[in-house]
Amino acid sequence: MLGIVLTAVVGLTAEPPPASRKAAPVVIAIGQTITLRMTTKRPITEVYVDREGIVRVEPVANDQTAVRVTGLAAGVARIHLTDDGGKTEVHQWGKPR
């Protein structure tokens, strides 16, 4: 279901794009949801999560410049976001076990 939700607003990719900018790691609690935007503040066109089951990424209704990230389990996941200009940022999320 996550892939269907993401492809409705952003393209879900099977391979991580090359990162052009890395963001600082963020620790979130299980069940906590945070809104994430790229530093470019441009519409997000692709999302790639390197590990399933650690975080859930969903689009924000009526805002293509943001996604919601929810902590699901202990662990670390990297979220690759690409904007409509081709810039990519990598955000590390989750709580180490």
C-alpha cells in the first residue's frame, strides 16, 4: 500500500539516486510522525527508502514539497528525496537498536 500511496504523488524508485546533498541524521520515536521538506523547497518527485519496516513515508495532501515520516521500529533507514530539479538529499532516520 505504501508504494501505491507514494506513486500517486511522487515517483517511487527501486534504486537510490546519487546524493547531491546529505542532511544530518535525525532520531524519531516509534509512532512519532515528522513532516520533511527538502532544503530546496521544491516539489519532491522521487522517494527511496533503503530499509522497509523502520519508517513509513507518505505524501502530504495538497503539498508536493513535503512528505510525512513515521517511526515504525528500532533501526536506521535512509530516505533519498529527489526534487523536480534533479537535486537529491539523503536523510537518515530511525533509532539504532
